[in-house]
Amino acid sequence: MAEQASVHWSLQGAVARVVIDRPARFNAMTRQMWRDLKSAFCEIQATADVRCVTLLGQGEHFCAGGDISEYPSFRHDEAQLRIFHEDEVWGGLQAILDCEVPVIAAIRGNCMGAGVEMASCCDLRLASREARFGAPIGKLGFPMAPREAQLVAGALGEGFARAMLLGARVFDADRLLGNGYLCEVVAADEWTEAIDKLEQQVLGLSTLSARLNKHTLRALAADGLSGNVLARAYDYAAHAEHREGIAAFLEKRPPRFD
């Protein structure tokens, strides 16, 4: 029987759930799985009904990193190594970053290397208390690729990124809740309920607001507020969700963002 190894997604109401699916190897990413990740998020981007995305691992782990058994077949060739990092890995990560709606990372068990990179692309990071985070690639004799390192350092904080990359440190969930990387840490028996609750919180908010906030945050991360961003900053003035949000507040009722 062929080993299960893919990244796939399904739509549950207005929530797209993307599953890293290789439980026999703690969801370690193969090259094909990176390509699957990009395809999944590109398909989600083209699906109008999606208002929230949750990225999670199959089984007890989020992602244990990359599939090291593949590495001898390409990592010692500079051209192939560049293709792997710049096209395959970054292609998948960029597809998450480009998602227009809020993306939740639901993390339990191992979140190492590639797992930290994928989680760092997400907007909201929820973890179980037993989750562990690290990127001990110093033991493998290679660095984190530049764009991947910039991504992780930006989300995790430079000090924690240095500790992971230069000291092979592994951090528990409570430590990363304290530094702001995680938005919530829950006990194992609250796991399923906590995911559902966070998804429902996102669905109760304005999708317009989420999209525009993500656009602004991307611009700030890239090169600050350009003239083009400022010129279009208030185009939403007459939008139905803008009207509904204010009307609902004044009428003392929950907003209805359909």
C-alpha cells in the first residue's frame, strides 16, 4: 500500500480546512506536498464562499519539517536546491501569504522547520499545550533559505529565530504564547472545540474588514504605506458591510455579514 502523503482541502460551510496529510511521518513535507499546498491555497483563493481557512496536520502533529529522505536526491546540486526553495517551498508559503481571508494555524505535537514556516504565514496561531516548536537544521549542515528566514524572524521575533537556528532550541507552546507568536494555547481535551470556536469568531466578523486589514499589513511589511495604498484606503466607504457594521452597533444587535 502506498504511503499517504498529500496536502488537500475541503469546504465546511464558509471555512476551508487544509490538511497536511502524512501522519506516518508526523506530516513531514515532501516536494510534492509543497506543490499540493500551493495548489490548495490557489483553489481556495478562487472559491468565493470561503471566509476563513484553517491549516492543520492529520493526526497528532502539525508538521515535523521536511522529508529528509528526499534530500540526497537534489540538495547537493545548486540549481536543484534553488528550485526547491525558491519555486516549490516558497511557492507554497507565498500562496498562504496571498490568501485574502484570515488563515488559522491549528498546531499540536511537532511543529518543526517547515511547520514553523507554514505557521508563520498564518494570521492566527492556536496551539495545544503539548506542541513543540523548533528548526534544528544546524544539525543537518544547512541554513534556512533567506526568504524563509525573513518570514520566520518577522513572525517569531529575531531572538527566538536565532535561538532556533543557531542554538537548535525547541520551545513549548506557553513560551511562544508569551512572546505573542501564538494567540491561544489550549489543553488537549479542548482541542476540537477551540478550533471551532476560533473559526466561528472569524466568521462573525466582516470579511471586508479582514481583507483590507491584510492588505494594509502586507504593505507595511513590504515597504511601508505607498501612495497607491493611501490613495485607495477609503474606497470601502459605501460598502454594504461597512454600513451593516455601524448600523448593527447603533441598533444594539449582532451584525449580519453574509
